[in-house]
Amino acid sequence: TDRQVVLSGMRSTGKLHLGHYFGTIRNWLDLQDRHICYFFAADWHALTSEYEDPSQVTASTVEAFADWVAAGVDPERAVVFVQSMVPEHAELHLLLSMITPLGWLERVPTYKEQLREVEGRDLSTYGFLGYPVLQTSDIVLYRAHFVPVGEDQASHLEISREIARRFNSLYGEVFPEPKALFTPTPKVPGLDGRKMSKSYGNAINLSDTPDEIRAKCKSMFTDPARILRKDPGHPETCNLFVFHRLLSPAAVTERVERECRAAGIGCVEDKALLADQIIAFLEPLRRRREDLMKDPGALLELLRKGSDRARERARETMGLVREALGLDYDRLLTGGRP
Ligand code: TRP
């Protein structure tokens, strides 16, 4: 088929939360119907920051995988795989590292920032500097045309496009230049109103139990201008309302909006109501996830099968790459004949 190839990945660090769901997974569900999709767990990328204690990386990968499938990512339609199960990522990373100027890597906006700001980890390593090279190999290994990104982060792809261009101009056209595919990424606030993130400790995880969700909702920040129960609220500046809009049935969202403005519903009540909505929203996911986790052998089989499918495409690309570089000893010595 000549459908376009889309590639997307997530670092395997910890449990998935609602920010991942609305920012990434929901887009995948939509994309898998329309394109040839490769979705993967970037466990090697996780090591760029977790190298001192890699013990959680495999567990995070399995958790993420279960969450994706439970959320509706279909391993029959999309190729869902694990980066380290396709060693060709490493081979291509090495070859691309030869042609990537240091200056390009040092100039990546998030590089110096994270080097400075990430606490408790020494990121002044070769691997962390090379993060975008590995990311580029993830993309071009599948000769992907599109990489889904949020509106504000098209620049992350720029270095991958540059590396692909440089390869093509040195050795011949092998890689399509990957383009940004703009997908909706609603801002999902955490319990404290900052961006939902594991490192802020403000996340609602997809695997949280109903009790955990209720407790977390109780601790949520609400409209700061609403001090007394009888004060009218402002849904447009309330954290709770962001979630109603993302996941509550329209009738509930409308009622909350109306009653909040009229001081008919209080924040405490709304927190309990929202908890019920989140629990109901995640319930089917939680059930499918539980089923998946009951049969680890079948889950491993899914990981393996997806990774084998990915590997077929990866091997094909590496054949083209070795040929383009002239790194083909068969061809040199026997003309390709056994
Ligand atoms: N950097 C991405 C993240 O932080 C993960 C990732 C690795 C990725 N390789 C990729 C995303 C290739 C898209 C394409 O989650």
C-alpha cells in the first residue's frame, strides 16, 4: 500500500497518566485507522536519564504497553514494539552519529536547559547528548513520513530532518524527510494546576484505583477566586473543569458549568463528582488492563510479535543503508553470490 508511515514513541519511565492519554495515546487511536503506524516504547531512551538505576525500565515498558493496548491501541493494525527488541536502532544510531556535527546537538534548545535543570542526575554523558541521534534513528529506521507532535514542538523534529538530509546528500536518497504531523495536545493540568507530570508528583495515573482517584481529586486545586461556598465560581479558570471538558459526558459538564457559576455546586462536591467521572472513564481501561496483566506470557508474545514485525522493516532499511555506504562485504567479495 502507499499509505503514509507514521512513527511515534514514548520513553519508558514510570506509569502512564491522563496527560499521556490525552496528549499521545488518544492521537494514536485516531492515527492507527488511517496510516501505517509504528508505536514503540523507547526503553533505551529511558536509560539516558535512568542509567544509574535501570531496574524499573523494563517494568515501565510492560506497564506502558498494557496501558496502550487497554486504551485501544490495536497491535493487529499498528505495529507496537519495544526499541531494545529491534537492535537495528543501535546500529543506525552509530552510523548516524558519524555524520552528526556536535554543534547541532549542543544547540538543541532542551539540551542545555535539561543539563542545567534536571536535579539528582548527571546528564553530562555521551548518551544524553546523543538523545536526538537515537531519536532520529528511531524515525528513519522505518522510513517514516510523519511524526505526530503537539503544535508547540515542531522544532524537536528539525534535527532529525537535518540528519536525514545530510545522510541522503552524502550517500544517496534512502530516507524520506520526516515531517511533523500536528495533533491535538490539550493542556492537561496536574492536581496542583501545573502541567501533569510524574516528576511533579501531580499526576492521575491510568492504573490508579478508584480510591486513589478519589483521594487525588480531593487534593486538587480549584478556582482560586472562589473563596466561600456561596461565591460564584469561574469554570474557565478551574482545574476541575478542564477535566470535565476532557472526559465527562456533555450533560454533566454543562450542569457543572451552570451550577458552579450560580454557586449551586461547591468545590468539594464537584471534586467528588469529578472523581466519579474519572473513575467511570477509566473503568473499561482498568478492566482490560487487568485481563492483560493476568497473562504475562501472552503479553510477552504481543511484545515479541510486534517487535518482529518492526524488525522486518528495520532490516530492509538497514540493507539500503549498508548498500548506500558501501558497507557490504558480500557484494564486494562475491558480487552478492553465496
Ligand atoms: N522523546 C520522546 C519522549 O520523550 C520519545 C521518543 C523517542 C520518540 N524516539 C522517538 C518520539 C521518535 C517520537 C519519535 O517521549
